[in-house]
Amino acid sequence: MFKRIGNLVRGFLGLFVSGLEKQNPEALIEVEQENLRKQIANYNQGLAAHAGLCEKLMTQVKKLEAEEKDLSAKASANLRVGNRAAAGQYALRLQTIQGQLVENRTQLQDAETTYKELLKARDVTIRQVQDKIQALKFGINDLKVKRATAELSEMASGMVSSIGNSGDTLNRLHEMVEEERSVAAGRARVAKDSIDTSGIHLMEEEQNALAEAALADFAAKEGLEIGGGSSPTSAPVQKTMGPQGI
């Protein structure tokens, strides 16, 4: 029972963590980069210890080589002077040193080979991880671009739909305005046709007749003749208005 509950809790936690990772992949990359730096530091410590072993073996080989050279010279010198016992002791020690030298040289060569292989493995692994991180960063950036493009496309699609709907509304509004204009023009025409212009014409004729009568009266008083539709012309008659004898 408790095992099943534990599995369920771990499942929920796994889903929660996976969701967080999907929402913020940059943070996950930063964590992996920090882990890589720690692993490289630990690996370098191991390499440093191995390099120290190589240096120790190299120092020991050099020491044995110097001791080999010294023992060989002493054995030769004692042998030349006939001191066979001393020459034999030096020769025996020389054999031991030479055996140790062969063994240390072999160990040094193996250690140097291992060090180079470990160094190469570290560099190759680091490059692979860095390439993966760079690929992930590029993928994340590309994902952001694609998401932004998708959002813009969706927005554009929504705008097109909205614009189409607005166009329909504007068309209906245009039809309504044109219909109202037609109705208003019809009402104006009906009102105009309903106006009684006979009285206006009669008043205009009366005003013209009164004007003609006034003009005739004025011409008679001034001694002017009025032609048929032409302008009045002066005649040699005495004026009734104005100063006399002028």
C-alpha cells in the first residue's frame, strides 16, 4: 500500500518537474552547465593526481639513470685497477638498479599513455557536451521563434476574420445610410411638390403691375415717353419737377 502511494507521489512529482522543465528550459541548461563544470573540476583533480604520478616516476627514472651511470663508472674503475671484489659489488648493485630502471621506465610509459588518453577523453567529452548544449540553445531559440511566429499567425488569422466581420457590418451600414438618404430625398421632393406656387406667381404679377403703374405715373409727371418695353426717352416738354428755367 505504502509502496503504491510512494509511486503515485513520485509520479506526480515527476510530472510537476517535467512541466517546470518545459516551461523554463534555459534554467535546465544552466543547471547542466554547472554540473558539467563540477564534473570537469573533479576530473581535472584526477588528472592532476595521475600527472603527479607521472612526474614522480620520471624523477625516479632520472635518479636511477644517474645511479646507473655512477655504479657503472665505479665498477669499471675498480675492475681496471684489479679490485675485483669491489667491482663485483658495484656490478651487483648495478644489475639491481638496471632492473628497477627498466620497470620504472615501463611504468612511466604506461602512465604517460594513460594520462594522454584520459586528457583526450576529457576534451572529447567536453566538446560533445558543449555541442549538445549549443544545439539545445539553438533549438530553444528556434522554438521561441516558431512559437512567436505561430502566435503572430494566429493573431493575423483572427484579425482577418475580424476585418471580414467589420466589412460586413460596414456594408450593412452603407446600405442603411443609402436607404435613409433615398427616403430623405423622397421626402424633400414630396415637400417641394406640395408647395403652392400659384400665389407666389400672382404676387409677382401684382408687383410687376404696380411697378409699371408707378413708372407710368413718374414718366407722365416728368414728361417722359415710355416705349413698348424700351427705356424711357426724353422729349422737349416742360418738367413739372425740379427747378424751373434751368
